[in-house]
Amino acid sequence: HTAGPFANQTPTPLQLAISSNVKAYVDVSDPLDFLDASLALSDTATSSNTTALVAAGAFPGMSNVLAMEAKKSLTPSNNNNNDNSNDKDDTHNVRFHYFTEGLGGSGNINLYITNLGFGDDMVQYDKGKMRAYKGLSGRLLGKVNFFLPETTTTSNNNGFGNQDAKRRVGSKTVFAWPFPEAATVARHLSIKGDSSAAMGTAPELWNVVLGWLVRFVPRPWWSYTKFSKFMADFSEPLVYATDKLSKALDKEGIGETHAMRIDVSTSDEFVSIVQAHDSFRRCVGQSCAEFALDLLEHPSPGVWLPETRYEDDAARKRIISKLTSTPGTFAYTGPVKLAKKEVPSNIEEALEAAAMYEANL
């Protein structure tokens, strides 16, 4: 089920799939209320022998799985001596950063979904507790490196393409956006610290313009479908033109780029993963297809999020191998421990601004 946006919808296709005893169901949903409604159907799905995976695209989807992989790469807590010593309670922070350039003709629907998100609360963790920030979505968080320091990329994880990610993506400005994984993965790992999710695009001017629009347009307006759709329609010709320009200027001749960076940390360790692909839209489609095939080959009836279905080491390694070997993937570093924590340069200022916004409501 890829017919978004999923905002203000109910999981009717999933209900019908379960009632029809469909063996495997996947979707690319992202609103938290939609996900919760889907997960509530898990017992019914089990009875119908249906294996369902929600939020099963690139982000959310692959990103959730990579967060679990990063988590499992942390050194087990010293005070845990059992066989499952790499437990959830030693994780402090989880951060998701994404970048897309050029949407290959799928711009309008993506712009529409992005606009709607500016009116939503940012649900993420703050000091170990889930919190809904009313004034955070769309705020610029500063620069993120979509590559890892050269001196730390020698781990034995069969990673590849870090230099290509540095050359083709580099450092990008990101803005907060209410991706559900900032809530669902953090909740699943019972983190003690903070979580966040953000994305950026190119050219850089788009990030600046979006930041100013979100700052000055009343937030409730973005929740109105007519307004968000109007803004998407208005900007579509500009997006089309910049996509064409990006392709003309791209030395690779592609004009599209996608990248994600996942950071998971404890109080004294920081693990990062970078993945990059020629095309965001193709990466989403490939990821959804790989998840669907995996459900058919390895059924586990019920309704799952990616972080729960692939918590098991063997299942996670299996799906990561598939997700990171799709045509167009040009970088996957695997989990790498960094000597220094890296966070968006202006994240604290954005959080303070969001708190001030809420105080003035």
C-alpha cells in the first residue's frame, strides 16, 4: 500500500488484507496514529496467518532497521552479564538524518506530504520521555555530514562508498520533520536521552525558503489540506525546473540523490551508519519490494514495525544485505564507532525556539 499521504486515514487496506487471509502486506505509512491503529490489528493478523509490515520504505523502513543495527554495535553495558547483555537500557540518543535531491517527477505528492508535516507535532524523546513539540517541525537544525570521518571507516563491517557519499552528498542543511521513527525506535529501545528526525534537500535555497515559510506562516494552516496542496501545486514548476538543472549539472548524469545517516549513542559511545543511493524514489520502491519478498520467504504472522520484526540478529543481517545491495546504492558504511559525537549544528537553538513557541500559545 503506497497510496499516501496517510494522514487522517485508517488502515482499511490492511484490514481487508487480513480479512482476505493475504499472506504478506507492506505499506509506507508514517503518521503515528495510523501506525498505532495498524499495530492494534496484530492479533487479528496472526489469526489470519497474515504477516504485515508497516512503515516499510526507505525512511521510515530501512532507517529503522539500520538504527537497530547501530544499536547492536554498541559495546554491551558493563553491568550486564547475561547472554543478552547488549540490552535496551544503555542507549541514550537516537538520531535520523535524511537528504534527497531531485524527485524524478514525483515532486508534487512529496511536497504535499512534506507541507502537511509542518502542521504536525514533532513526537520525539527528550531526556528519556516522549514529548510532542508543537513548534519544531520545519525548523532548520543546521548542517549534517552525510559521510563519516576518514579515520574511523576502517571497521570490519564490509562497508563501502564513504568517499562517494562525501563527494556526491557531503554536508547538508536539514530541518526537523515528524518522521515516526524518532518516536517508535526510541520507544522500542527505551532510550534514556533524546531522539530526533530531520531531512534536507537541494538546492540549499529550498531549505532556507522552507525554514522561513514555516517560521512566518501560521502553523495551523499547514494542517489544512487545501493550503498544503496549494503550496505544493504552486512550487511544483519550480521543483521541476531545479530537478532539470540538477540533472544537467550532475557529473553522474542522474540528477537525483538520496542519503541517510543514523546515529545511536550511549553516554560514552557513538555509532553511525551512512547509506546513499542514486534515487530516493527508487530506493523507496526497492526497499518496499525487498521487505515484501522477505515477508513471503520468512513469514511471522502479526503486524510489525521494522525495528521489531528485525530485532533478531539473523533476520536483521538478512534484510540489510538485501536493502543495501539494490541497484543504485553507492554507499553503505555499516555501523562505525566514532571518536567524537556529531549532531546538527543548530539543534539546541531549534529546540529552544520550539519551547518558546509553545510557551506563547
